[in-house]
Amino acid sequence: MRKFEYFAPQSLSEALAVFKEHGEGGRALAGGTDLVVQVKEGVKIPHPSYVVSLRRVPEVRGIDFSEGAGLRIGAATTMAEIADSPLIRERYRILADGARIVGSTQTMNMATVGGNVCNAAPSADTAPPLLACEAVAVIAGPDGEREAPLEEFWLEPNRTALKPGELLKELRLPAPPARTGGVYVRHTPRKQMDIAVVGVAVLLTLTDGDRIERARVALGAVAPTPIRARKAEAVLEGNTASGALFAQAAEIAASEASPISDIRGSAEFRRHLVRVVTERCLREAVARARLAQ
């Protein structure tokens, strides 16, 4: 590993000042579970000339919620904190589903949601749940703060909409309506410590008569970035939950995927998995929505 400078600011303004002073070539460090490996192996990213640790920056940590503003998650919040949060498990269980399967217990205690998002991997396990929840990225930079829907935040594998000198400060998710249920399921060759071959997140809101009022279906590892299956969503919305409807929507979701073939699975196999996993997620999301207040 080549040398680089290391900075440990204690506020967001101080962190931004470091990036402004030292210019291009710097990288933010939160948990380090992706960055440290990439730097050691010399893959995916150029070697940083300096690293800015966010571990002492309070503005990028914490979980807050209100009915009006919804959920705020600091970018440096760990996967363990998300998975163990009673609030998230009750109101945003779909996100807890994704956070609790990111690597080992040790990894969950280090890895952050901001790192998972900013790494811009199509297979990131929190990406489809966040996309289904219509999360918005709050970005801090030299010119102040700006917001970007996550769908616009990911540009391509390992590339985001962050500009030089900008940091992901937090993620904001709207409060879910009553009778909303969500689920995230991934398929991997191994049960643990593996990367998703396919990931599917489904979020449904039901009326009292089990009509699907609102549907969100997000797919991971089947396109250059995580995507919404909007055609499948359109088929679901306005119709009563049923097995036939779920099979139709799952078929459409598979047609919206554009997977590649690699050592972990062929494109055809991935499309098949999208059909199977989407149908399973739809059934579970309805079951959770019926129990939600």
C-alpha cells in the first residue's frame, strides 16, 4: 500500500475544509470496509493522495424520525445500528432486511450506509430497499447542501453524482403510510458473506380491501445501477393482491432487468431469479402490510 495523508476532522465544516484545501485525490473514510480493501488491492479506484476520516464528525451520524419529516439516517451510521434500531425494524423493516445481511457481524459493526451507497455497487444490499423507500441523498459541499434522489445519485458502477469536495451527509426517507409493508430478499450461492446475484426489494401500501394503492419494486445486481421496475409497479397499482397478479408483475420485472453473465451466474439465470424472488417478495410484503398500522 502506498503512502497517503490522513485527516481526522471533528466537524462537517472541518471535513469540507480539508477537501477544499487539498483538492482532488482525496477520499472520505467512514467504516472503511470497502475503501481499505480497494486501496490495498489497487482495484476500482485510483490510489488516494489523502484520506479524510468521518468517525469523529457528529453531523453524519444518528437516526431520527418524525411523522412530518420522515426518517433521517446519518451517512456514517453503521449497518448494525440500522439493523438493531427498533424504529427502523418497525417502520422501515425493508431497510433492516438489507442492513442485517451485509457481511459478518464484524463487518456490520464497521460498514456504514453511506459507504454502501457511495461505493455504487449494483449489488449493494441497502440500495434496493433505499430505492424502494424513495430515499433522498443530502449532499454537503463547499457551496452548501443539495439533495438528490438516489435514483439520480448512482451514475454507473463505482461512480456517483458527488462532485469534488462533496460528501454524503445523510439519507432521508419519507414516512410510510398506514398498511405499508416491505421486504428485501437477495439470492446468493452461499447463505452468508457473499455478494448478491440478484436482490429484490418490494414496498406495498394496501387499502382496507387489499387493493394495492402504491407499489415500489427495486432490483439490484441486474443492471449497471440499482433500478426501479416501473412497469411492474404500474401493473400492481390499483389492483387487488392475488397470486395471478404477483406472477404477472414478477414476469414484467424480469423483463425490465438487464443483467450480465459472469462467474456468479448467467444473464438468463438472473432473470429467472428476478421472477422467482419478486413473486416471493410480493407475497411477503402483502403479509407485512396487513399487519402494519
